[in-house]
Amino acid sequence: MLSSLSSVMVLPSWSGAIVLTSYFGYLVIAGSILPGKLVPGAVLSDGTRLHYRCNGLLSLLLLITLSGIGVGMNMMLPTVVADLGAQLFSTTLLFSLLVSFMLYAIGCRSGDKSSSLKAHVTGNIVHDWWYGVQLNPDVLGVDLKFFFVRAGMMGWILINLSILAKSVKDGKLSLPMILYQTYSMLYVLDYFWYEEFMTSTWDIIAERLGFMLVFGDLVWIPFTFSIQGWWLLENKVDLPKAAALASTLVFVIGYQVFRGSNGQKHVFKKDPKAHIWGKPPKVIGGKLLASGYWGIARHCNYLGDLLLALSFSLPCGASSVVPYFYPIYLLILLIWRERRDEARCRQKYKEVWVEYCRLVPWRILPYVY
């Protein structure tokens, strides 16, 4: 693959552990003390609800600022994350494994009856370890699920910025690298600008915290989403202007579909009577939104996500499939997740879901799937 990535089997190191521990420590402190909107989460089955301090954008900007100051004062190298890439990967993987086993062990012993901490044990050890047994485990008041997804998204940008610094240092900065860095930075800044929307997503509301989410947030997001940057660091791409404009167009359309659909769903959950595209919303069975993007496809937000993932890879050209690993993987993942969502919704909403499927027949891409 790439020389920077071919050594991902490098054993965890103390250097990697120090960087990871410092990063997590910063996130805990910043998340606790920085101002931010306090957003109520979904109402749980026992009538309780968690509240999330959405100060991710301020935390990210402060982290970048402090890192810049550290570089300017020669306290750290701007390429430190890229230089320790393989070691950070294996260290984070080991951390994810340890945390997942701890969550499983603690969760199985929990006698808490609340919706957040009640143990859901099936008896299948692999299943329970993989999917988790508790909905919202926490440490000293820090909701781990919300914390881990924030760490993964910010980690992606830290890796990217270090790769960018390395490309400048090596004299390899190119238009494709600039495009990739711009798209991903805009995506993450937007994510944290609308961080409160995350509180109404399926992962936060319904998925228990096990290895699947821990690994996905801490390892998969930052190290997989940055593959394009690693690839561009070591491969020259002559990108025509038309191709650059096309990738930008895909990014803009993907962003509009992704942000628009998620925004409509979030607003609908807060106010079911709020107008969508200037009209009162069409609601099936008083529960399911069938207006706006959600009247076009049942999982239209997945389409936006896929277009965004594709736009991150398009600047890499067509000479290799490696930079397209993420959108290919995401396509498979979202189809699998869409099938799981469909099964849950069919069981939960019954005839209401049948009516919704009749009115909105397309799953993700209209007239195709």
C-alpha cells in the first residue's frame, strides 16, 4: 500500500500512548469547562434524558490554536501525528480493545435499572462484547459514547493537518491535497457547528456502547477517513481543472443532501409541526416524516454521506482503488445498516411502516435502490 501505512502492524509505543493520553485529557478538560449549548437528548424508556454540552467546535478551534502555539514555540513538531501514524494506530486499537472488554465486564455486573445503564445481556459473549450491554455508560459524568465520537472526528482533522504539514515540509503540496484537506475540514467544522444534531442520531439514541462503536469512533473514523491524505502524500496526481470542479460539485451536492436531511429530521423531532420546504410536514401515522428529503428516500441522509465520501476520494484521480476504500466500505456499511434500520422500524411501527414504504418506495437512491 503506502510506506506510511504499510507499517500499521507496528506495536503500540509509549510515544503513541503519551500523545493519545494527552489528547484524551485535553478533550475531557475542554469538554467540561468550555461554554457550549446544553442540549437535551432523546427521552429514554424510563422517562429520563441525558443532556449534552455541545462545545465541540470551540474545543476543536482551541485545540488547533494551542497546537499552533506549541509548534511556534518549538514545543512540538507539526508532523508529530503523521510521523507516529503507525504507532498511534496500533496504540489506539489496543486502547479500543481494552475499553471494550472493560465496558463488557462492568456492564454485565451492573445492577442499575435505569435505561442508560441497565445491562442488556443476551448470553452470547461475542455479540454482547461487539454491540455492548449498556446504552450510555459514563466515567465521572463523562458520557463515553458522545466523547468517543467527538474524539474520532477531531482525531481525523489532527491527522490531516499533520499530513498537510508533512506535504509542505517535503515540498509535495498539490491541488488534490488542498481539495481533500478543504473538503474534510469543511465537513468536520460543519459537523461540530451542528453538533447538537448528533444527539438525535440512531447511534446516540439506540446503539449500546460496545466494540463496534468504540473501534468505529476511535480507530476507523480517524485512520480510515484519512487514507486519501496518506495516499496523496506519496503519489503525484495531475488533476484536470474539470475533474477538480466535478469533485467540488459532488461535495456541494452531497453536503446539501446530508445536512438538509439531517436538519429536517432533527427539527421534526423537536417540533413535528415545523414547515419543511415552506409547507406543513406530511406525517405518516403521526410518527414518520414523509416530507422534504424524507419524502424522496427513506434513508436519504445516507446518500448525502456517500456523496461526501466520494468527494474526498475524487481528487486522488483514478489510478488506484486505494483512495476509494472509504466510499466503497461506506456503501457496504450503509446498505447493511439500512437493512438493520428497516427491520427495526418494521417491528416498531408495524402497519405505519408499511404505509410509509408504500408512499416512499426508495431506500437510499431514488429509481436505483
